[in-house]
Amino acid sequence: MAAGSPDADRRPPRPVDGDYLHPVVRGLARGLTVGCLVGLLLATAGGIVGPVDGAAAAGAPEVARPPDVTFVGDSLAVRSEDQVRAVFRDSRPMNVLAITDGAYVSWVRRRWLDTILRDPPSILVVALGHGDGTHSTPPAAFAAEVRAFLAAVVPHVDCVRWLDVRERWTYYRNVNRRAAAYNRMLRREAARFGTVEVVRYSAWADQADDSFFERDRLHPSPTGRWVFARMVRHAADGCDPNLRTGPYWDVLDHEAHAPAVRWLHRHGVLREDHGNGTFAARLGNLPQPLTRGDLARWLWRREGRPSGAPPPPWPDVAPPLRPAAGWLADEGLVRGLADGSFRAERAVSRGELLRALWLLADAPPAEVPAPWSDIPARLADAAAWAWSNGVMAGSADGRFGPTAPVTLAAAARAVAPQDLPPPAPAPAPSGPYPPPIRLYGDPPHGNWFGRHRPPVPTSVSPGGSIRSG
């Protein structure tokens, strides 16, 4: 950070310790453990420092330093600042926190980008676009600014994640009018760069209820701020090669469904990625269901893409899905709906998936009944088979929930083989890390949000306020 920068806070410089490296050696530090870096420096210093005690060096544990992150955002990020600091404090060093009310892409690019890139992070997470909407930035101008921003950043940063713009139902009409076009432009510009992906914040906001937002239905409420912060944290974690080695950047190796997702992708069962490289088992805090279209594709592909089945009896099946849906109907794995339709986007219930998998296993009779109290008689044999083979699990209260939607994560574990290796251990906290450099600013258009939105509650969470350094 340059001395006297108008946007830097006035706190003392960050301490130089094992968690912070001078910009000159930051490039060397990425991907190396702290022990390896110390050994490299001592080896090159040779005659000045003297030989290293071999026994002491061998006994020192080598702990990988997580890649650092910088976060850039607008008023949504300002409201969530304490939560963002909290979720990163013990898990990953945050280099710079550059957030202000009313921030828009062109202003950030001109005012802050040079400062950020003087000491570029490994990971950059961006939450910009709502400010552009309130300031009436035309979509074509927004696309040009995003392109210029990414062109400047990508050569210096290993991985970029950009939270998209909420598209509807907010108090701000200009955001509602432009957000869908902004998101199309954002996806198009991100596709130009191999290390950039879009985080589907808008999809989560569409599903979340009003309790997650303030009265303007744009800025997150105290509860919503935690979801927002964790989405930022998860976006950064998905950039970390130490945490994710599978085909989807949002499936971390320690998550329970990671081995199943990896197997399903390797064997051609999973192919879709929502256009942003994700499996999307969750959007924010909301688990996503398996759809009937997903079920048809997954099971048909798992069974080797059988051919020769008659056309599906449901008129609303799209041509690309007809081979899988026709096979599904011919095998009797799924029934149509009462109105004669298939409805590929309808969620699959846990009972429906249980029955389909049991039929594909040749419908073995029950030997020992399942311990779940809510299994109907028609699913008793299927439940006993699933329980004895570990295909599906019930809840802690002893229920199975046959009518509840089955989540994508649970479905992946059920459809994949049950003898896969376990997931990786969850990463241990590696902090606490020094607080980030905080950049402030007042965009030329002024604090539009601050002047036009309802008052902001001052509480942070049911657990109390978090003090940031």
C-alpha cells in the first residue's frame, strides 16, 4: 500500500510474521509451505546464516499457507463487513478489503485497482453491479467495464469469483430493470477468461425468503449477512487447490458428497455445470433438490445409456431428454403426474429416488426392516434394502422423510457406489490472521443507497456483534 493513499485506513502496518510475506517474495510463497520457503531462503543465504540444524529442520511441521484473498464490493458488502471478516479470520489471510456504499465497476477500476494490484492476491472475490444499477449504467457500458476490469486483474491473480446481481423484487427499480442484462453480460465476459467464474447470488436471493433481507429487499438482514459472507468464503475456498481437486469448484474435498460427485463425473453420469463450473448442491444456505430431469439423465447414464426404449408417454419431455425419459418409463422407475405430464424441473422426493434405485437393484425383498418410523408399506422392502446397504440415511429423529425433496448431495451419494473412499478431513483453522488493509471511498455519484434506502438495523447476529480489527 502506498504511503498516504487516500483510501487506506490509518492502522499500523501488518506485522511481518509467518502469515504475511513481503510483496517481493509473495510469488515464491504461493504454493510453497512455510517450511519449504524458510529452507529456500536459508539455503541461498548459506555463508551468512550458516548451516541449518538437520534434526531441528526435520522436526518442524510444514503447514501450508492458504492462498490469500482480496474482496471488493458495494453496499451489500459494507453491511456484511463484520461477518466477512469473521468467516476469513481463522481460515485464510485477507489481503485487502475494498468495499464502500455506492461502488460501481468503473469507479473501482479507476480508484482502487492499481492499489490492489501492487501486491496482488492469489484469489479475488468481487461483489459489484448493484451500484451500477442504481447509477443507471447501460448494460453495454457495464460489459465494457467488466471486461476492462478482468483484463487488468486476470494476469496477476490466480482465480476470480464474481457474485452476480439480484434480478428482481427489490426496492430499487433501476436494479430490477438492468440486473438480468448485467448478469448476461457478466457471464459472457467471465467466459473470456479461464480463471473467472460467476457466483449465482441472484439465484439464492430468488429462493430466500424476506427474513434474509432488509425492507428494501436488496441489502441483507443480520441473518442474510452471514449467508452473504459464507458465500464469499465458499467462493474463495473453491479457488484453493488445497481444498478442491474434483471437477466442480464448489465441491470441496472434505464435503460428504465429494467422492460420489467425483465418481459420477468420471463415469459420465454428471455432465452439467450450470454454466459456471458448479455442481450447485447448495445456493447459499439452501440445499438444492434433484429434479426429475436430473434423475432420468443420471440413472440412464449410470446404466450405460441403454437404447431401444419406446418414446416417453409424456408430451412435455424435451427432445434431448427423450431417450433417458423413454427408458425411465419403460423400466417403470418413475410415474407420470396426474395431468399426464412429466415436468422435468419438478423436485424428486426421497421416496421416489428410493423406489427407483431399489427397482434397478432387482427389487430384493426385505430381510431386516428399516428403523425409520415413517416408511409406508409400499416402500418397506425398498427402505430395508437402502438401510442395510447404506444407500440412503434417515434423520436423527428416526424418520426417513419419503415425501421430502431429495437434495442433490444426498442423491449423488445414493446413485454412486457405496464403497468409495471417504472424503478428505476437514481443514483445521490456520489463523488467526492479521486484519486486512481496508480501502474506503466515496464514489462521485454519491452514496445513493444511503440516501434512498430504509434505516439499517445495527445488530449483527443473534450471537452478538463481532469486533473487527
